[in-house]
Amino acid sequence: MKRMLRLTVRARSNDKHAGKALADALLDLYRSRGIGGATVLQGVKGYGVRGTAKLDVLGLSVNLPVVIETVGEYDKIEGVLATVKTMVGVNGLVTLEEVNAF
């Protein structure tokens, strides 16, 4: 067992950073900083301070919730945390938790 950090970002699929999808920008950041892996999960529906995130079939509007999650060594996760918070800004929620990795 190893103590590690899980960094989770909750946002919407249409959220951008520097003209790129936020999820893609975060994956690029994690990869460039040597974090071993990350997963993007697409939600079906959700709500938060910015309202409801859902699929509108008739209006062809898609802005579903996404969760971008990575688990890594303390130094690597702490090394990207400030950048992640800046990239996400007010467009989502960033959480950090200690986890046991096996």
C-alpha cells in the first residue's frame, strides 16, 4: 500500500482553457509533468452553482458534466495543483484527497 493524492476536477464538457477543451488541457498538463495517468469520465446529468448540465436533444445543445481524475505521488500532484486551480477558475470544482493505492 502506498499513500498518494487523488486530484479531481468537476466541470462541463464545453469548458475551455486557452481555446482548448479543459479536459484535454488538463490531460496535456498531467502528461507533461510526468503524472502516470488520468481518466476523463462523461456524466449524464448534473447541477451546480452554474445551473444544470444536461443533454438537450431537440436543441442539439450538449454541455454534459465531466470528471477529470488523476492519482499520483504527492510531489507531482502538489506540483500541478496551483496550475490546475488557475486553469479551472470558476468553471468547476477542484478536490484533493489522500488515498491508499495498492
